[in-house]
Amino acid sequence: MNVLTIEHLDKHFEKVKALSDVNLNVKEGAIMGLLGPNGAGKTTLLRIINGILSKDHGEVKILGEDINLKTARNIGYMPEERGLYDNMTVANQIVFFGQLKGGDPRRLREVMREYLKLFNIEGYESRKLKELSKGNQQKVQIIATLVHEPKLVILDEPFSGFDPINGALLQQLIDRLHNQGATVMLSSHNMHAVEDMCDSIALINHGQLLLSGNIADIKEENKTDEILITTSSPIAIEGVDNSLVRKITPYDAKDSRKGYSYRLRKELNVSNRELLVSISKDSNIIHFEEALPSLNDIFIKYTT
């Protein structure tokens, strides 16, 4: 079942076309990364999903229903521009936002305590927000987003203000949400985090959806004819059959594998088997793999 369905979505601001014919489905239980450069239309899309902005044309459905108060209660949205109250206590603030989404105060306090423990800020309930560090304020913002147990969680740049330790806690949180059956949309410029945490992506630029789908499938579709190979002894580069290999260069393998590592560019229509047979004549092959592009590579390819 699709938690989010978007069909032919358009949005203009005077002469600026913020979104143009966007079509996107997000399945239940997915962890999707929403990618795009600054000004691509990501925030506009998220605000329309949450009913903050109206669309000009198209369909946006949450769990099969048009956007309304009921569907809004199924969404937990943390915008990039944070919006908490400095003089309000942590507990009152979290429960207040949960009640705005229709949550029961008793259940909200139970869930709040679970998240405070997860984020290592137990005992902060009676402290005012302005007394907390920026990182802990960020934690309160995330808890306020999740306390009503939404089915669709949308986090816009959640790693902002987090050190690596708190970033790891956030990753644990997203794993927890996934295990509980929630659907997560993660808008971020942190390509490494998106690659680690998400199973699918949607890439937007200039208001248009350039590609979407499973990350593994997208990498496979965008791979080149590049091969990474490690051998037990050095390869005589000048002696490699140039009818098979267009280019071969040594490189430092990041996984610290013992041996001699090379990056090869195959000639067209050369099979991996032919390449293996040729190179193994002179050196024992320890490792052989087709190089797949990183999300960063794909992002740059489609947005420049």
C-alpha cells in the first residue's frame, strides 16, 4: 500500500515554477531519501504534503485520502526551520505539539519518556528549552515530531546541529521507526547518511522529479564499465591486453585489503570472464567487483 501518492503535481509562485508534473509513490514501511540541491523544490513539496501550502494542480493523497485534518494527524513533520518555544518546558512543549495532532495526553507522556531515554535526556522534562544546548533542542524537536506516533514521518535536514554520536542515535531512531512499521521521508544533503539509512530515493531539481526508486536498482542502472580488482602481486600495466582494457590505474583500497589494487575501464562488449582470464595469467586475483556509483556521484551526475 502507498502511504503517499503524488500525481501530476504543479506549484507556481508568480513566474517561478517550483514544482512541475511531479509523480511519486512512497510505499508503507519505506525509508526514502528526498534529495536535491538548494532551491530544487524539496521544501515546497514537503509543505504541500503537510497542507501548509496549496497545490496548483494534481493529486496528493495520504493513505488513499486527499489532504485533510485526519491525514495531517497521520504525519509527523520536522521542518528545516525549527519552531519551538524558548520559555516553555520540555515536557509541556512535547505534549502540546502531540495534542495538536490529536494525541491522548497520557499516551503522549508515555511515548515522550521512551524517547527522552533513547536520546539520553531523561530528567530534562521540567527544564526550559532555552536552557538546553542546540543539540538537545534538536532532540526535543524530533521527539515533538514523533510523540503522536505518526504513520508517515518527514524529517527535513535532521542531522543539522548533531555531532557523530547524536547522528548515530538518530540512525537508531529511524531503525526503530522502521521496525514499528512507520514510513520515513528523510530530506538531507548528507549523502552518506541517506545511503546508509534509506532503501529508496527521490531526486528533484528545478522542480522536476529526475529519478526515484530503489537505491540498489538506481546504482545498477547508472554503473559504468569500471572494475575494481585486487591482486596478490603487481600487474605489469603496460602488458595488459589493450583490446580488453581501455585504462588501468593503481588506487588505494579503502577497505585496507592486502594486495595491489587497480581501477580498470573495460573496452565495450568485453565480458568479466575474459578480463579475469587475461589478468589471472600473471597474478592471483584476490578481489574483483564492478564499481557502483555512490549517491554523491549520482547526485552530481543528474544535477549538474
